Amino acid sequence: MSRKRDEDEDESQENLMVLRLPEKYAQIVRQAVNKGNLRERLQIDIKDDCRNALLKIENETLTGKLVDLPCIMECQKTIDNKTFYKSGDICQMLLVCVQYSAIDIS
């Protein structure tokens, strides 16, 4: 395959990660997704090192760390619940805690 074709295929897939939140905040995010106002209630700021993040959920600020998963998971989408197509690979998780010192992952 040509290099141009590889770049086009990469652009068609989304950048995906698992977002792991404490239960209290997971419920808030779940409600925001269901109501369609996620952009108003959740803000994620990934730092320059691409491993640490700050999350604002409503009026509270949480800290997170981006960690690599032990294996790659394929994510798929469907329009008609019959045909599925690959939309991306998930290989990272944003692990979020209330206190930064609670995250101790090397």
C-alpha cells in the first residue's frame, strides 16, 4: 500500500479511550450523555506530557492519568443493528480520581 492510503485509513478512525470515573461522577456523565448536554458539563484538559489530565465535571475539578491497556480493543459502530464496521482501536484508559495522590501507577 502507498503511504497516502495508510494516512487516509487512519483519518477515518476515531481516537478512543476508556474513561474510568468514581461512581458519583460516572452517574453525572451518564446523565449528561443521555440528555445530550455533555459538552456543557464535562471538560477534559490533557497536559503537555500526554499522561496527566484535569477534568471539570460541573463545578468540580478532578485529576486523571492516561494509562496504557494491556491489549488493544477494537471498537465497532452500527447504523442498522445488523452491519458493524470498525471505528477505532482502544488502547488507553483515562483513570480519574478525586485526589491526585490517589493515582499511583508507574
